[in-house]
Amino acid sequence: MTIKRITFLQELLGLFGLQERVHLAWISSAEAQKFVEVVTAFTEKIKSLGPNPLPAYRDAPRAALAAAAH
């Protein structure tokens, strides 16, 4: 069921160009090194994709910082 939901989520996010920003990996609690590798690889992938391409979300942190500064 999880694979089905993730596939649906990726398709849905694909409408916004965000399908590559979701990742599913099965990792046991005994596989600490695998967890580190998966998280590191996914973090690098997200960084290489750049900021969120949706303008409303890309600009939201800036707007929040500007509002907090005043």
C-alpha cells in the first residue's frame, strides 16, 4: 500500500514539477549506515535540484523574514 501511495504522490507532485523531491527507502533500525547513505544521497539530490520551483513557496521564507524584521 505504501508503494502505491508514494507512486500516486509522485504523479501528483509531477503536475507541479516536484516528483523528484519524494523518496522512499526501506531501512531497518539496524541499518544505521544505510540510513546515513540514503539521507545523504537524497539531500545532495535535493540541493542539486535547487530551490522549490513554485514561486509562492520559493518566496514565502523571504516574505516571512521581512515580516518578522518589522
